[in-house]
Amino acid sequence: MDFGKLENVDNVRFSMPIDDTDNARILNKFPTHKIPTIRIGCTGWSVREWSGSIYPQKIATSDFPKFYGKQFSTIEFNTTHYRTPEISDCERWHDAMPSDFRFAPKMLQQVSHAENLNSVIDLAKRFYYNLSFLKDKLGPIFIQFPPTFSPKSLNVLENFLKHTPEYIRLAVEVRHPTWFHEKNFNALKQLLENYKCSFVISDVSGRRDILHSSLTQSYVLIRFVGNSLHPTDYQRVDWWCKRIEEWLILGLEEIYFFSHQPENIKSPIMAEYFYEKMKSILNFPVEMRGQISLETPKNDQLSLF
């Protein structure tokens, strides 16, 4: 991921934004007795460098999904950004994953990067339909708009969201700097709340302006972009764990945490650090699982803490 990438972060003044005081109101709309769920994953399963660590030493490419699903409970699924998958693909992916797994597909680039969202609504509907064959393993679809997509397109975005089927959950990431001006951000936040969409919150070193702590639904996607396991990566994850604990206490039901590192081989290390840190600070039940030794038998359910 090159967006917001820095070659050196020694001079970056990292901090965690103050929590949005409106989050309590948002989450109060979703009274539930459900045990919350934290899903942890990376950005793809086709990582040959994982062979001998979280994958077997000798592994066929066709077995990547199966072994990825043993180690993680979600995936930032970039494959769908480049083509609408066939129904048969979705059925195969569904069958390869354990029962607790949820895909978080990235919106088709032809849709998210279209000059006019109104012109690609039918294309998006076909995309949604095919992905519905992931069945119970379909998580939120996230729309990652390009940096050129500005608040001038708010009304266009609203019209696009109006056409979202009931069975689809969407999460939105914006990157144009002016979205994060207070008036524009509040308008976007209200729009997402109205149409039952969540934010995608990205924590990346070179764009600290886009980091925020606002919720609009009972679920949220967090994209944590590290810097090759720099000491500040661990500090930032510690901050996230504390913030997530606060959100869970307020009633947040589902969290998707995606670990990015410049070298894919390091992404599972930070994912597992996040898991262990969350496990150490939580003193109430949460469904969550971490990585396993390939020799360890695994129950096909999330671990409960």
C-alpha cells in the first residue's frame, strides 16, 4: 500500500485522536445482548513468503485460502477490486473458509473510481449479487474512494447509497483532504448513519489527517498500516486496543482489524500482537481468535475470552 507511505517515520508525531463524543449516541441505537466479535486479518492470502510460518513449508497455491482461514477470521479482499467474481468463485471461497470467517471485499474499481457514481449503479448491483453467494461469510463491502473524490460529490454518493440492497453492508473510506474539514466530515458522517453504512478508518503514517474516531454503525473497519514493525507500530496498536475496549464497553458489536506492513511477511506478526494485546486487556467476553501452530487441532469457532 503506497497511500500515505513514508520511507522514514522517525519524525512523525503519532497520536490517537480524541474519541467522538457522539459515539455513545450512535451505539445506543443498537441495544444488544450479543457477545461482541473482533475479526483479525491481512490483505490477501497469496503470500508465498508465509510458507514455513503460518502456512506449511510445502503448499499448493490452491490451498492458500484454506490455510489463511485457519489463521485469520477475515480478509481485506482486494481481489474483488479488479473484477467482479463469478458466482462459482464465491461459492468456492465460501466453502474453503471456516464458519466464523467473514470476507470484507473491496468495491470494484470500475465503481469506486468512476467519474460519475450514478453511471455505475447497475454494475454495482451485479457486483453485490455475485458476492451474495458468499452467503453467511459475506462481511461488509468497503468502498475506497480515490483522493480525487471530494465533498462536492456528496449528493452523488447519497444517490448511490440509496440503491444499496438490504442484504449488503457498506463501509466507506475517503481520502480527499477536505472531507476532514469539520463541516464536510459531519455531513458525511450523517449520510453514512442515515444509510446504515460504516466508516473505514485508516491509520497510516503519511496521512495523519485522515485518522479519526467516529462511528456510524455497530460495526467498523480499521486498516492499520505499519512501518516494518517500527517501535511506533506497537505503540499505535496499543492505543487502538484501548480505544476498541472503550467502544466495546459502549456497545460496538463487530470490529474488523486489518494488518498492513510494507513487507507482507510481517503483517501476521502485527496481527498476532494486536490479538494478544486485546486478550490481555479485556475483562469481559469477546469472540476473537488468533493464529495457531499448524500442528495444533483447531475448533471451528471463535475463541471466547
